[in-house]
Amino acid sequence: MQTETLEKISQKVKVLSAEQQEQVLEFVEKLEPPRRTLWEIRKEHLKDIPEEELDKIPTDASVNLDHYLYGAPKK
């Protein structure tokens, strides 16, 4: 289905003038969702967590993940 739609759009755009094609391109580019960085996404997910709760996360959690999840000895 998507391929058919893209083909229809392509056929209609091909008959437009270069100026009109530019306008179509500008319009389509405005439809794209803005790209966010990983840090922006992280910030959005953490915004509702109180700072004191974030402070409880161990600083060595990435190294000692098995310890914190399963009780394995710390590295």
C-alpha cells in the first residue's frame, strides 16, 4: 500500500514546475518530526523523577549491574 501511495505522489510531483516541486519539498520537510538528541530524550524521560531519587542511583551501576540486579559480588 505504501509503495502505491509513493508512486502516486511521485507521478503527480513529476508534472509540476521546478518551483512547485520546491514548494512540495518544503512542505514535506515541515512534516518531518524534529530530530532529538539522545540527551534530549533522556532529559524528557527523567524530568518527572525527583532529584533526590536520581541521587540514589549508584555511580558504579554500569560496572556492577549484576551486583545491583542479582547480588553478584562487586567488581
